[in-house]
Amino acid sequence: DVQRVQLEITGMSCVACAHKVRTTLNKLPGVRASVNFSTRVATVELSDDIATEDLCAAVERAGYQAEPRTAGSDSAGDPDADHARYL
């Protein structure tokens, strides 16, 4: 069975960062991921034998932070907005 999970990704400052996160996730067996830099969301299709914690750990090893997206998180604002204004 395949399930779909969305992850909130923080720490990305450019499109290359989103590409790195996508590549990292897609290297995991049984995972197919896409990352939207503008929304900071990774959409991941995975088999049942892979835990969401494993996805988050892989993203963290790549140098970013990830957590499962929860209902209603659209209104939370951009966690990287201050960093983006600084750049």
C-alpha cells in the first residue's frame, strides 16, 4: 500500500535547497517525493513500511528541519520569513 504524507520543511533558503531535500527523500527506498520551495512543503508518497520519522531524519541529515504537516498549518505563516528578509 502507498500512503501520502506532507512535511513542513524549514531551513531552505533557495530552490537548490528544495532540490537537495527532494533528492535526499527520493534516495530512500520506496519513496517518491516533490518539494515546493514557495510553500516549504514536501509531498511524499511512500510504502507502509517507512515511518514518517525516517523521512524527517533524512531531511535533518541533509541540513534542514522537517515535521509532519498537520491540518490547519496553512495559517501558521512562513517560519523562514525573517531569514529571507535578512538575505
